[in-house]
Amino acid sequence: MRLLCRANSRPTTFMEGVTGLVPGRIAAFVTLVILWGVMLINIRRALGGNLPVLREIPALKAIEEAIGRATETGRPVLFTSGLGDVTDANGPQTIAGLEILGSVAETTASLGTNLICTVCKPNLQPITEAIVKQAYSNAGKPDAYRPDMVRFCSPDQMAYAAATAGIIEREKVAASIMVGAYWQEAMMLAEAGAAVKAIQIGGTARMIQLPFFVIACDYTLIGEEIYAGGAYLSKHPMRLGSLAGQDIGKVIAVAVAVVGALLTSFGSKYLTTLLGK
Amino acid sequence: MVKTITGAISFVVGMVMILEYYFKLPALSSVAKAWQNWAVIISAFALGAGCINLFGIHVRNVAQRKTRYQASAILLACMVITLIIGLGQGIDSPSYNFIFKQLYSPLVQSSAGLLIFYIVTAALRAFRLRNIDAWCLLISTTLVMLGNAPFGRLIYGRFPDVANWILTVPNMAGQRAVVIGGSLGIIATALRTILGLEATRGGSAGVGPS
């Protein structure tokens, strides 16, 4: 529907004219609003006591086993959240990793296991320190926290990988938990952990690195499982509710994909055009 | 109090950045651009704080003669020398460029070159045929390799087609499913962070700065 047509300008549709939405992003905005609405409803339901039931994710279950093994052998646990920063497009993956770190740090604090966190981006240094410190405080052992638990390595990819691999090899870590946004350093870190016979749990949503984690690690969190990690380990109602909202979002996505595939098969481009607005 | 302030800041900044992406509002665009510049400046300060942490850890390693403290000493020496040359002569000076081009770049490229050996050792471990997953991995990998290698076509002319089918049908289907799930996870994480429900930022879930 064309509301007006001015000289030297593209015709403006009704939606764009009234709402000021950027052309080509209207469908994305509507999708975002719908998904957020679904997630908020489920968060509210979970906070009200209606908790969703989680399926078992072996990699997340293995985190406790890995920390237990580290405690028995007296060797440290290593956690690293990869090359991503909280300020870039990989921020959600890094945040997902840090959620898992919170639970890992609480467990290591309660068991008295040594924890080493390596950090690539300088922005993450204070955030990681705060998370670990808070976790030790929550576990009732604030004095057990040491500043050298969180080690900034380098913002450079290879220097970070070499530093972390060196720590894995020198400290002979018993468990290596690598969850976040990874690039090619994933392989280096995983092999360093394999060399010292550490239990390795890797997780990333970057498709290109997932195969390397799958073949090199004992357990892998694939894609969205890293976002479930925080909810799975903490069992906090807010996170569980958001997880339920994600699952409903997946159902919506599959339904739209099926309808779109059928319509396209019968020669209709309606849905394709609608989603491209 | 701190949580309320950080929550309010997260909400306002998050909503402005999202609205700026979806709506044509020049006022929002200029604010968003300014905040993005602030983030770069804060990152630069964070780098300084990170360097202090790095320095402290390695000075402690040397002072306490921990395992391989010699590597820590070399790191400290390199840091100090590079800092002095950079501050004294500038980052465009021949000495600084020498450190970057003749020392740093070869080291980075050597590290990247080690990857192939790591991939080979990992593949040798993964291809021990203990379960059905390992069999699927081995068969699909072999078919894709034969499809892409020149001699594969000599063995059987349709190997490239088979490899292409594996990559474009089951592989692509799996990738798209993972991407959809991951995207929903990103949307959920963004929602929790903007509304101050994200624990890592000091939200009400408990873990985070108080």
C-alpha cells in the first residue's frame, strides 16, 4: 500500500510511513516482539511456580562429574570463555559461558577445588573476576577467592591460545570447560587438554568450530545448549522460563518453515515476500 | 542500589540500540553512535587494567619461582621493552615495526600452522570406531574428502556429487537447525540482559557484582 510518492524518493508504504520502521526490517521487528512476548509470559509463569521440565543434557551433567574428578585428584579446573567479547555480535555466547562459569565457580568453591579462568578480552577481566568473587561469596567461602584465579592472557587470538594451552599443560588441569565464542584456537585448547588427559567440555554456537569440539572434547554443548547451561545448572525460575520461551519460539520457527516450504512448492511467494519486508 | 542503577543503564542503552536498528530516528542514531564510541574508549581502559593483571601474575610467578618462571620473565621483558619503544619512539618507528613484523607476526603464523597437527591428532582419536556416531563421522568424512580430492573423481566419477549432496542436504539442514536454536538463545539472552534479569551483569539471579 503506497501512502505517498515524492519526487527523488522511494515510495513509502503505510507501515514505514506511520511507524518509521526501516524498510526490510519490519518482519524482523515483529518477530522480535512476538518472541520476547512469548519469553516474558513463560518467565512470569516460571516465577509463579510453573517450572518447565528440562531434558537431560549429558555435557552439562558432566560438568559436575568433571569438577568432582578435579577435587579427587587435587588438580585444578580450567574455565575459558573464548575469543568473544560482551560488546560484539558474539556477546550472547560469551554471556552464556559466563552464566555457566557462575555455577562452576560456586561448585569449586563449595568443594575447595582450585579454579583457573583465562580471559581473552580485557572487557571480560573485571566481569569474570566479579562473577567468580560473587560465586565464592554465595558458596560461603569469600576468603577462598584469590586474584590469580582470573588471568587475562592477551587480546590476540594466538597469544591467548598459547597462554591458555600453557596453563593447561603446566598446571595439569583435571577438567577443562570451554564455553563461548571460539575460532581456530578451539582446536589448540582442546588438544592441550587431551594431552594432559583432562575431562573436556566444549560448547559454542559458531558452526564452523563445532566439529572441532565434537571430535576433540569428551562432551560438547551444541549451539543453543550453551544458552541452556545457565538455566540447567542454576535451576533459577527466570532462566528456566526463558528456556521454555525459546522452545516455543522453535516451534513457531518450524511451523513457519513448513508453511513456507509448502507455499513455495506450490509456487506462492507470499510468505517469502512478507518475511522480507 | 548499584543493581538498580546498572539495571536502568542496561535497559536504556539496550532499548536505544535496538530501536536505533529498527526505526529511522536521527536523534537515536546519533546517540547510539556516541555510545558505541564510548564502548571503544572503555575497552581501551579495560586493556590497561588487563595489562596490570597480566603483569601482576607474572611478576608473582618470577618472585615465587613457580613452574617455568623463566617464560614469565621473558614475557615481562618483552612487555616492558615494547612499551618503552612504543611510548618513546612511537608505533610507526622502525624498532616498533621490527618487533611486530620480525618477532610477533612469525610467531602468530607459526602458531596457526600448528593447527594441522592438532587436527590430525584429534581426528585419529575421533575415528576409533567405538559407536555409530564414529562410523557416521568416518564414512561422511571419507566421502567428502574423496569428493574434493582430485583422485576421488578418478576412482568413481560421482564422488563429487555425493560429497556435494552430503554438504548441501544433511549438513546444511543440521547447520540451519543449530543456527535457528542459537538465534533464539541470543534473543532470550538479550531480553534477560536488557531487562536486568541477567545474573552475569549483576541481575537479581544472584551471581554478579552487588
